[in-house]
Amino acid sequence: MLDKIRPTAMAAVLLFICSAPAFAQGPMLEQYDAFLGSEDHFNSRGARLTEPWQIIRQDRANFHRFGMRDTGDQGDAFFASAANRARMEQLIRNGRIDAGAATRIINGNVWIRVEIYENAVNVVVQ
């Protein structure tokens, strides 16, 4: 009987450990999809952006502040706030974006899905 309990208990522990980051982020506040087009890769002064968080932040500034939207961009309430956009770098550091996704964001025009939590942002290239 003990032989059967151990594998089941171990599987439950592993499942909990693997999902712990999602629990640590708290509940998802909202999520949106956006296309990171050419305008999103340059700041308001025309300088090329070199970090994925800068490009995502510019996309949200373009969407909310400047009304520059790519076809298919979805809105969000969280980044309508300039203060929340200013937190983008730290939110992504607290969240998840894999190296391949970061490289694709920096080097081209891509679709992304953004999951927003109170203190973290997860980004996936679609």
C-alpha cells in the first residue's frame, strides 16, 4: 500500500512546485493580445528600442496615449495608466518571458499575448 501512496504523493508535490510561480503572482488581472509593429520599436524621439520591455511599453503608450494602434491590438485598463507603463521593466522581471521570445520581439514585428498580474507580467510570442 505504501508503494502506491508514495508515487501519488510525489506527483502531487511536483505539481504544486511546478505551479508555484503562478500562485505567487496572484490572480490574473487581465490579458491582451497585441501586434508589435515598426512604430513600437522606436521611442517618441525616434531612437531604436533595444529591450523587449521597452518595445512592449512603447506599444502600450502608442495604444493608450498616442492612439496609434495596429489592426487587431486589444485594449487593457492596466496600462492605460502611465504609472503602470513606467513599471513595465520590473513587472516583466517579476514575471516570465523566455529568451527566444525576447529576441523575436527585439528583432521583428510579432504578435504577443500579455498576462497582467498585480506585480508581474508574463509575455508569450504567438
